Amino acid sequence: IKISRIQDASSRRLQFQHKIGAGMSVVDFDNKMRAGGFGHIGLTESIHMLADAFKWQISEIRNRVSPVIGSDGRVSGIEQVAIACDDEDEKIELYFRAAVGETKPCDKIQIMGNPSFTSCIEGGIHGDVASAAIILNAAAALRRTSAGLHTMADFPIPHY
């Protein structure tokens, strides 16, 4: 399974642009990276949730974060790749890239199998809108659930 999310951060909140390092020098980005200040929160957790849903045993997760450099030599965003492997193969790859001026934003899912399947949403889904939508569409299921810690895998697919 390969899932990629490529975003043009130009249309996102200023806080998001700061979160991905847009406008920073490469040296400042590297310093903040070494201090643990960058990376998409939830990427490795998403890998664990997918692996659990497919009943795959993951033995290793490799995670790489790097700056996206703009034409002016400054950081325009962030690129992160997380790859989950079992003892033999790469099973899941999550790719996240968000940068100011990204020319081909899209959200894409590829499932390799027989038959294989690819779905791509050109332009991608705006993150703030998606967050609000999932909360609203999951509200009914949340109302019917018991107290405690749950993941999205515990609920039916949200719909409206």
C-alpha cells in the first residue's frame, strides 16, 4: 500500500506554513529538525493502524524527514516518508509533502495486488476542511460508543 499526500501550502493557514518550516533557512530547519521539531504527527501511528487492519506484523518502520528547498534557496516546506516492513517486504509507504508553491497537489492511494488499484484526487483535500468534515461525519458514531480510547478503525466508515 502506498499513500501520498502532496499539498500546496500557499492556501493553508500561516501556522501550518510555519509548522512545515516555510521561509526558514536550511540551517535553521536542520537545527529544529535535530531538536525534534518537525515531522507529520501521526504518520507512524497511521502505519500501525493500517497494519492492524490488514493483520500485518510490522518489524520495522523507517521514517525520513527533509526540507523542500524553494528556488530562492530557503525552505518552502517539508517532505516525510515512512515505510513499514515485515521481515521480508515493504508493506506500507506513507508519503507527505507540503510546500509553498507545490505545483501538483494530490491525495493518492495505491494498493498493489491482483487487481491493483489507484485512486488520485487531483488538487488534494484541504486539511482544515477535511478535519472538520471527519468530526461532523463521525459525530453520530461517537455518540453511540462507549467511553475509552478508540481509533478510527473501531468505527464504521463515516458517511452523511
